Amino acid sequence: MNAERRPARAWIQYAAVVRKEVLQTLRDRRVMFMLIFAPFLQTLVLGFAVDFEVDRVPTVVADQDRSPESRSHLRRVLADGTLHFAGGADSAEQGAAALDRGAAAVVLVIPPRFGSDVAAGRPAEVQVILDGTDPNRSNVAAGAVSRYFGEESLRRAGERARAAGMAPPARIEVVPRLYYNPGLKSAPYIVPGIAAMLLVVVTTLVTAMGLAREREQGTLEQVAVTPVPASVLLAAKMTPFVFIGFFDVLLLVTVGTWVFGVPLRGNLAVMALATLLYLLSTLGVGLLISTISANQQQAFLGGFLFTLPAMLLSGIMTPVDSMPRWMQWLTYANPLRYFQEIARSNLLKGGGFADLWPQLVALALFGTAIFGLAAARFRKRTG
Amino acid sequence: MNPAHSIEAERLSRRFGSFLAVDDVSFHVEKGEIFGYLGANGAGKSTTIRMLIGLLTPSSGRASVAGHDVASDPEGVKAAIGYMSQKFSLYLDLPVEENLRFFGGAYGLWGKDLQRRADEVLELTGLAEHRKAITGALPGGIRQRLALGSAVLHRPSIVFLDEPTAGVDPEARRSFWRLIRDLSRGGTTVFVTTHYLDEAEYCRRIGLMVDGRLVALDTPAELKRTWVPDRVLLVRGRNLTAGAAALRARPGVRAAEPFGAGLHLRVDPAAWDGAAVRTVLEASGGEGVSVEVAEPTLEDVFLAVVGRGAEAQAAQEVAP
């Protein structure tokens, strides 16, 4: 009889816990759905739905002039696709009623004698009434209207100058050149952000609730009387989630590339390292929440109370630069901010270790601190 | 530590805020014995166990388990013992054999060793046919046997069982206690808490806790002798009235009350037995007399102990 090669005790314990965690996860259909299918679905849904591009804004026109001049302007201002004809009105008031009903977001009023004023070279006014509920949309719509009429006035000024035998006024043109995302598509920008949000939701909540469930059912106490050290127990419990986290990132990047045209410009090793450090933070927060929760409901609420503000203060949906100063300071303590910056820079701009080391270091510091704190509390509570 | 002792507790106390859950408790448990720990809910049984297995640090006093001090070497204690908690705490969503595999691994069992031990435990607990069953789908009695099996997988020298048969039907309880006695015969020390007094009869020695204090500790027979000193005799027959009066007049007879058609006697066991009682009754005209000795039960002991505890407390409260 030859003796089996026997691994160190800590490895045996580690393997036993990992095996148990994997079996439990595989058996729990809801968790499997949450970990694997939901991220896939959410990427698709959010990728298609979250669209910062504004077009086809419903517009009601009140043409009180009814001249060939006014009709031609209206046709042309509606032609570029930003504004979309949603009906006519006799007066500004009638148009505003359409705004109230939600039938239109823009009312364009051309006052009487507009055509004759313009033809005579007298100053003429066009009124725009905007629904300010969605600031971004009204800005874009107002921009489209003023751009059109601005260019139109310039063109007229030039014509008049030429007719008078003078040189037309000099034009200053802005020539934008867009780097990284030349089509100004929302999806390539938003998909890396979705990765940051999904990972925090999935790993923080599942860890917090999983441990709270073990505490609730008494199995954590049963494990605490075995000689498994708390460090081995924690490492083993987190292992499957690290794999699932990597799987989710891979899934998101794949879907992002194939479906939404996210370019993969950077070194994916940076992305992998960032994912690992980010998971240290999110799993650490989950663990910390579980140590202050008595049951699964509390853990769920706790997870929610962390993830929601963390997502809002991450710069994923709204730029950090446009937040109030004190809130900007808060974002420095938010692992989502760093992961989001790394993911976008790495995938869209090809940012590498040289560009992104400050974010990587920040993630590493935050992760170590939060995980260390959580592990210390966990050890104290399980004895 | 005395080498014949598996557990020694010395002036062990545990305080939660202002509540003294365990108050100055000292005892020892000998190797291989079944030691019963009895008391009402909240008397401090579970708190004592939790200190002995290293889950809770004592507020004062010391205890050693299998030669390891519970305060300074809880890890040594954990490796040496098995524990089955009051609440069923294996993984309900896993099959029986996966639970054994997990807890075996947690104690460092590996490969063929683990496989062999798991098979042995399944055999011992009669669970071989359920090995693939999901634990949560098994009836309570079978689950308790699995929990015990899981607690002894790593062949601990001591097992702590906290109310192991709570909520289990009588037949399952009996088969569970058969397992416990098998373990003890195999040399394992068993420390068990229960509030089923009939089960406590199986224990070699019993400690009784009242309000955090260990008020009595001995073998069941000795406890009965000390706490229920009278012998209870049940007498049947005819024409017993005159005899009863005659008995009441004799020394060593503490009570003789009519009970149904017969008599209920409480006597000093040193002075009276069944034959002596029958002689007196027949001399006073009794006919067809039969005397049966009613053994005192642990329930009588428990009531006497709790009553004494309450009296002591009342006396304390009255004292200035």
C-alpha cells in the first residue's frame, strides 16, 4: 500500500470549502441566473436603451406668417432629423398646450410679417418654446434651431454685402475632429460602465446575502467550530466569485465588441488586473455588509444602500467634473470610479499600465483596506 | 489536568452585560463517559457548551477540553472535538454525502481516508441508502443522525451534543441514543444537553443547572438517593384502612394516603421495604395485599432540585 500524497491541511480545507460553494451555487438556479444570464441580458438591454443621442424631438410649429418664406424655413429646420414635425398650431398658446399634453417637446413660433421683415432687411424673431423636463434634449433642440437660423442670418448678411458690392463678413468655422469614438455612439461609451455596475451589484449582493444566509441557518457556526481558519474560509468563499466576475467581464467585453462595436484598443492584461483589484473591493464590501447584518433582508438592503450611490457617484452616467466640488471628493473613495475610468480608457483609448497606474493603485489600496477591515470584523463575529 | 479527565471546568462564568448566564461552574467529565447536562431553557446549558467548544470566551474561570485550554488554545480544542448544535446546521441544499465530504475536508480528511470514513459513518448511522438524497428532503430523525455522523467523522475524542433530539419522534430518539451509547462504548466522551428526563437516564453522570448555577452533579441513582430520599410504595388490596392508620403511627413512614382502591406510601428506604409493609397491613386485616416499589424518576429529582433552588433564591431575596 503506497501512501497517498497528502496536501497541506489548509489546502484540503480550502478545496473542501470551494467545492461546497461551487456545488451550492450550481444548485441555486436563482443565483446562477443572477450571476450569468442577467449580466448578459442587462448588457443588451442597457446597451440598446441607454442612448445619449437626441433626435426626432417632437416639434409643433405655429406658422402665423404663412408666407412662402416661412414655409421654406420650417421645412429646412425640420430637415436635419433632430426635430420632427408633430403637428401645426395657430398660436404660441395652442402650441404650449401640446407641450402640456406631452405631444411635443418643442414649439416653434414664426410671428406674422416674418417673411416681409426678412425681405426688407428688418430684424425678425423666431420664438422657441421648450419642454425643460429633459435638459439634455431641450439643449440639443434649442441648439439645432439656433444653429439653423444663425447660419441663415450669416448667409443673408453675405448676400446683402455682395449685393451692395462689399466683401462678405469673414466666417469662423469650427472643425471638430473626434478621437476614440468618432461616430459619437453611446454604446461603446456606456458598455464599459455597465461592466462596472453589474460587477458591483452581482458580487456585493451575492456575497453579502450568501454569508447572511449561512449565519441565519446556523451553518456558519457549525463551520466556526471546525478548525478551518477564518482566512482560509474567506479565501475559499471568494474564489468562485472571482471566477464568475472574470466570466462576466469577458461576457460583457465580448457582447460589447460584437453587438455594440466597442473597440478593444488596450492591453487586456490591464483590464484583467483591474477586474481582480475591483473584485477585491466589491467582495470586501459584500463581506463587510454581511458582518453588520443579522439576516438576508438586512444584507440585501445594506447592499442596495451601498451600490446605488456608488453607481451614481462613479461618473458612469454623469461626468464627475460636472458634480459639485464636495461630491467630487466623495468619488475618490469609490472603487467604481476607478474601475470605470480604467475600463473606458483601456477599451476605447488603449490606455495601458503607464496611463492607468494611479487608478490601479487606488483600487488596490481601497480593496486591501476594505477587505482587511471586513475580514477582521468577520473573524471577530465568528470567533 | 488529570489524565483520566476529558473536560475540566473550574469556576467558569460568563456574563452578558448585567446578566450572569453561567455562574461559577466547576466540574469534570471522565474519558469515555456520557455526561448529561440538564436544565430548563435559559439555565445556561448552551452558554456552557459554547465556552467549552471555543465559540465563546469565559468571563472568568478556566476550562480545558482534551488537554487544550479553551481561552488560550481554542483551535486545539476545535480540532479535538465534534459538535452538534441545537439547530440543525448542515447544508440543506446539498446531498448527504456532500455534507460529509465538506465537514470531513474541514477537519483535514482527504482522499481515500475521507471516502473510507464517510462510508463508515453512513454505515454507522444507517444512512447508506440516503447518501445521494438532498439533506433538506430527509425527515428530522434521519437528519439528526446525519448531523451526529458528521460531528464524529474525524474521530474526535469528545463530542458535544446540544439538545440533539429536540423535536424528534420517540422511535428516532431511541435509535439516536443507541448511536450515542455505541460511541461511548468505543471510547468517545459524550457531553450532551437535553431536557428529556427519560433520556438523561442513559447518562453515566448528570449535572443539573438552575439559573446559571450547577446545583447537582452525580450518577442518576445517586441523585435520586440524595434528592428523593423517600421510597414510594404502591399498595393494592382490600380492608387497608386500619393498616394505613397503623403504618402512620410507625417511625420511618412519612405518608400513607388512600390512592384509588389502594394506598400510596412514602417511607424511609432504610427502614421499610415491601415485605415489611405487607406484614403490617395483613396483621391489621388487610387481604390480597400486593406492594410495588415505585422507582423515583429523574423528573422527581429535577422538581426537587428546582424547588430547592427556588427556595434558596426566595430566602436570599428576603434576607436584608
